[in-house]
Amino acid sequence: ETGVTQSPTHLIKTRGQQVTLRCSSQSGHNTVSWYQQALGQGPQFIFQYYREEENGRGNFPPRFSGLQFPNYSSELNVNALELDDSALYLCASSLDSGPILFFGPGTRLTVL
Amino acid sequence: QKEVEQNSGPLSVPEGAIASLNCTYSDRVSQSFFWYRQYSGKSPELIMSIYSNGDKEDGRFTAQLNKASQYVSLLIRDSQPSDSATYLCAVYSGGGADGLTFGKGTHLIIQP
């Protein structure tokens, strides 16, 4: 059984740039959720994708967008990066939009 | 606004003792409750889930839920230095729309 994978591991961008983060779900899982974890905070829900559709979204602006592909992998895109976007971005997979999440190793994004 | 509150710690416990971690939540319709362990620089790892009032035991871990008091706790028996980590409480209210709501986590230190 293959676990959740994410790429890249680390990323440094400058303010105003755009970034794309990638995630492959655990085998057998059809749902991907993205979370943002700032230093010293708990993860915050960005959105969830199920069957290639966004079926839930947290309190994040539209410059945070995503995709899910037929193989259930997913991308998180962030436009017009701000300094406060610096965080650990976590992808989690689950089955049928269920709440039992398995997290990937995360992508550490630094915005300068 | 759904909130999950945890004492940030650090909570220092001698090796071999019982570590007790607590969490309160604001949304009365919350259905599912989770404890995640997060080592420094790593992603969260699911260690316990609980859905109904009472206790649930898994090895050295016991989760306790009291929905009337909106309170969930995690007990770790025979604490080991490897249990030193941040423990995140997460709550799910149902439906993919909101994802999991996480607390900020409690930093647990097991002293050898």
C-alpha cells in the first residue's frame, strides 16, 4: 500500500509569485484535502476534492485554488503569494469524503 | 466559528507516568473526534479516533469523550521518551464542507 506523497519538499518563493504543490493520494483513497499549518498552529482546512470536484472549502481567499485528477492526485495553486502564506502545506487523503485523514509529509513553503 | 481549544504546554511528564491531554470544542453537533501526534518537522499521524461517549482504548492510549461537556481527552499510559511530540485534537462536524477543525496542539515532553 502506497502512502500519501507530496512534492516538492521545500520551496522558496518571493511575494507576488505563484506556486503549485502536488499530492498523490494513498492507494484506494478517492478524496484529497489540503491544510495549511503555520508555525505553532494547528492545521487549517483549505479545501477538499472528491471525484474531481471541490466539495468543501475553508476560510481561504480565491487565490487558493486546486484540482483533482482522474487518478485522484491533486494540485494546490496559490497566486499572488503573500508573506503570511509561509507555512507547511499538508495534503491528506481519505475515502469517500470521510473524516479519517492520512497526511502526506507536507511541503514547506517560504515566501520572502 | 468552530473552535477547538488545547493547552499549548509544554506538559512535562516523567517516564513511566500517565500523560493526560485535554481538549474542548465549541460546536455541539460535532460527530467525530481525533487525536493526531506530530513530531517536530513532520506531518500529523492519526493515533486515535472516538465517536461516542465513554472511553476507547488502543494499547497504551485511551481516548475519552464527553459530548455533554464538549470535552475529549487522551491518556497515554507508561509514557516513553518517544511519546514526546505535539498532540493535536481534531473535530469533525459532518459533511466535507468544513473539513477537520484542529486545536493548536499540546507539546508533550517525557522526561527520562
